[in-house]
Amino acid sequence: MLAPETPYPMAGGGAIRTASLLHYLALHYDTDLIVFRQPGSPDPALALPAGLAQRVATIELSSNGRSTAARVVRNASRVLRRVPPLTDRFAGFGDEITRGIGGRQYDLGIVEHFWCAPYWPVLAPCCRKTVVDLHNVESVLHARCAASPGLEGLAHGVFERASRQLEQAWLPRFDIVLVTSGDDAAAVGRIAADAHTSVYPNALPAMPQPPHIDEEAVVFSGNLEYHPNRTAVRYFRREIWPLLRDRWPDLNWRLVGMNPEFVREFTSGDPRIDVRGSVENAVTELARARVAIVPLLSGSGTRLKILEAWAAGLPVVSTSIGAEGLGARDGEHLLIADSAVAFVEAVSRLLACKQLRAGLGEAGRLLLEKEFTWEKAWAKLDF
């Protein structure tokens, strides 16, 4: 397995998906892991639970400036070169990957994320079968982010076209293209008709439902640096929260997830906005609130934030994009709201009715147990 992000600790949806597949592989194969390490992150070999990998080869990434100015300069260069940001970040390490392979031959070679798909020529000669695991369809993700105003939207438009060209070039070369849902399989089919897709849903390890604390709060979770999450926070803060705040004078809005500094401009100055940042157990933290909110306006794949809310037995209000690919029915497993006014009304319905909250939370939890545990997802794999 070649992974551009460390699966452990399981912080964030990408790490959880990679970890789920790595656990499956460990049950069926002797597995080697080649993994990129961000500066300051834990040593992957030490963080990984015993028995998941026979060998771990780590590729050290150089430090990237995280200031706004540094990010603007870096992404302006990528726009001019027409290279998607994360494809660029993980490019140029072919020699390190070759050393990690060390001349060994494998039954299976798996690439996590499309960002590393261009390493197919390095993996293919030593792997009987190659697989790429698409956490998102990158061109779809950038196309939706292109709706952002100004230069940011224009940049995503460039990255959407560049990603589509890369997808058309690389996806058909893999023996299997794993996608999170039937929606993503259809999207890949429109982009690269010769690609061989197979649905491997996002999922969570089986876990008991934590006690529900039921504090008067709505909660949003996720990596707050991730563009769709940052846009969702901005939308909720500007269009939805002022209306909810006035209607429910004791209500707090809680944000859970890494990199809270990237949404500080939207969360500062309001004492009823509670930024928790990274937490040890997201599901336990979610169970402290009354309603999980997923006001996403862009994105791809399926949202682990919804699965985590269901694991907590929490009712969810989401946009259609937020709930995409999960097969959840509006009014049965969650509430769908695609305008600010509809979102306010949906959240208010749940806050006003404990029975409705309990019913939706229970239905979401049952759907999770039926479709979205690791064991249920593994049953869909056929390598």
C-alpha cells in the first residue's frame, strides 16, 4: 500500500478510510506500507498497531509554509503550471518509492488517494494487480469548489480541468478503481469509461453507542482546513447561525476537528460559538450535542462526519451534497435542507422535539450498523 497520509492515529476521514483498507489487507495478505509523513506528525511505524504491516517505509515531506501569503504563492504557481495542489505536493518521489519496494514482487499494489495515481508506472512492474482507492473524485470536488467567489473559484476551475485530464490518463490503467458510492462510480464512468470501478463504502469500526449527554448545542465536525468544510462553516456562520441564534437563546454552536485556525475568521467574536478543535474521540464528543449539522456546499465521496454522528446516535441535518452517496432518506435517516431558511427550520424541528431527535438518531445508527461498519464494507471487496 502506498499512502500519502498516515492512517494512524485515525484523525480525519481520509485516515479512517485508509486504516479500514489496511486492516482488511492485514487479514488476507502480508502487507508492506509506504507512507508519506508530514513534518511534525507521528512516526507511522510507531503509530501503527502491531501486525498491520510487515514493513513500513516512510517518505519524509518537506515543510510547507502555512501562512496565507505562502499558500497564495504556492497555489498561484500550481495554477500557472496547471497541476492540482495535492498531486503537486506528492510528486517527485519515484526513487524513494522504488527503494521502499526494494525489488520485491507483490500480488496486489494499492494506491490511496488519486494524488499518487501517477506512480502507477513504478508499482505496475512489481504488482500482479494494481488498485487505486478514490477517497474523492478530484475533478468533481474541484468543479464544485469552483463555485467559490473570486480568484479561489477560478483556481479550482483550473484544477478541475487538470484533474479530469489526469483521471482520464491514469484511472483506466488500474485493474480496479475503488470508489465510495454508486454516485462516484457513475462520475468516474463519465470521465473515464474504460475504468473498472468497484464500490467500497466509507465505514467505521464497530463501536458501542456512547452515552448521550444532550447539551443544548449543534455540532459540526471535520478537518477545518479542508476547503468544503471551511466553506460550510462560512455559509453556516453567515446565513444560518444568526437566525438560529436569535430563535434559540441558549443554543451553542460547537466545532470539532483539527486545524481550527483556518475558520477563526468565522468563529471569533461570538461567545456562543465553541471551538473544541481536535479531540481524542470524535464520536464521544458528538454525543454531547443535540443535532449534527452538515451544511456542505461542495465535496465528493461520502461524509464520514455523518457516519460518526450516526455512531453517536445523533440526528443529522445536511444539505443534499453533504448526504450524497449514503442512500439515506430524508425524514427517515436524517433531514435534508438546501437553503438557509430550510436549514434553520429543520434544526429547529429537531431542537423542539426530543422524540423526533431520538427517532432519527436511532434510524441513522441502525443504517450505520447495516451498511457502514468495516466488516460490512470488507464484504464488498473482491481482489
